Amino acid sequence: MEEGKADAEFRLDVEPGWMQTLESRWIDDAGFSRAYGLLTTTQRATIKTGIAWLWRFWKVKNQPPGQVITPWPDGTRSIETRTTAPWLLVLLHPDARAPMMLLSAVVPAILAGVQTIAVVRRRNRRRFPPTLLAALELGGVELAADCTSREFECLVRGLANESSAGRTILLGPWESGFRTRAPLWSCPSWQEPEGLGVPDNLERHRDLETLAFAQSGCTTLAEAHSSDHRNREGTVFLSDSAPILGPGCEGLWCWPELGPKWFQNRTLSIVCDHEDTQP
């Protein structure tokens, strides 16, 4: 098996149409700076710790773009080509408030090498939460927008005509009617699962203030943890288990499905090396 570096022909650096749609809505540097200034030192440290953990967790699972060529005994060769998605658009529900849930969606995209990452929120009476803007600032995401319902609807309608190489993510408690529209878009889409919860274990979760900040909006499950969960080895079950946030881990979050691999487009070709090889 041979693996090579990605060539320029494998990249799809095409600016999506929604970039122009949102041109007048992007939050400027001053907006990010104000949001950053509203956070306490402890809150910033919580976010930075969560980002560092995400990088450490996903880095070992990251596969760079390129080709894997595998020869087979019958004279054929399979060629798997991996290219990075050119863009990611995160559609944020107005009630979404947890900074680590947002960062858990965008940090793997950064690690995968996605060039254009944007977070767009459908505005309600409140403006873009400063905790989320500050988290994006710390995570390295520079594109965020607050849209009216009409602007947001215009944006969503255009997703059916975007490049199929991109990615969209729905975060927050979106209504079922909106969720059913995602499969109609041209590019792969991921949606936050419904019914997320954090166990309410006062003995184990000593830092409730950090928990409330990092996981804001989660449902608290009282007493459920004692009967519905059992101890498991993290190295074996971490990637497919619900997060159990023990002491010191209140600010951590991970979407197991949203690793760097999800932000790659893959194609597989079969090449015949002999003229007399029958398909």
C-alpha cells in the first residue's frame, strides 16, 4: 500500500455562494474583541483547556489528504483519494449557548484543514452570545454572522445549489420542520442529537459554575446517572459513549461523529493494469 501527498488537483477551493449572501452581516474584529473582554479569566481558561483537549483527542485520528494505492492479486489497483472539504457552514439556533458544543463542531474541521469556516446564527431578541463569539475567537474562527429570519431563510434556500464538497452542521434545538430540510441540501449535513443531558451528580461535579458555563442549555438529569450508566475503560469506549463529565472535565465536550474524517471527501477508483482483464 502506498500513500502520497495531496496534489493541487485534489483540492476544491471554490468560494461558496453564501459568502456573498452574508457579506454585510459578518461580525467585525471589534465585536469579537468586545465579546472576549466580557469573559472572566477562568472562563477563558476553561475554553482553552477544552480546545487543547479536542486537538489532542482528534490529532491522532487525523488522516491527511492524498491517495492510497492498493495493488490486488488479479492485476487491478484500487485508488482511494481523500480531499478536504473546502468549507463548513454551522447553522446556529438562537437558543444555543454552550461554547464547548460549538467548538467541538469546528475544531476538528480546523484540524482537517477546512479553509472556510463560518458560524451563522438566526437572530432573536438577543444578539450573538458573547461566550460563543469569544470561543470562536480563541478557536481561530473568524467568520460569524447574526441574521434576521428573512436573511437566514434566504441563506438556507441557497444551500441546495452549493457545491456538494462542502459541509453543513445544525447546532441547537432546531424544530423538526427545519431538521427535515437538511437532507435536501447538496452537501453532507450533520445535526446535533436531541435530548442531550448532563448527569446532576453534586458529589462528582464539584465545579458547577464551570459546568453551567461550558455546557449551558443542556438538560440536567437528576438521579438518572446511577441507574443508566456503568463504569467503562475510556480508551475502549470513549469514542462511542455519551460524555460523562467528572471532576476536572466539566468544560470538555466531544461529538464522536464529527472527527476530521467527516470533513473529507473520498472517492474510490479501480484501475485494470492488463488489457485482457475483464471488468
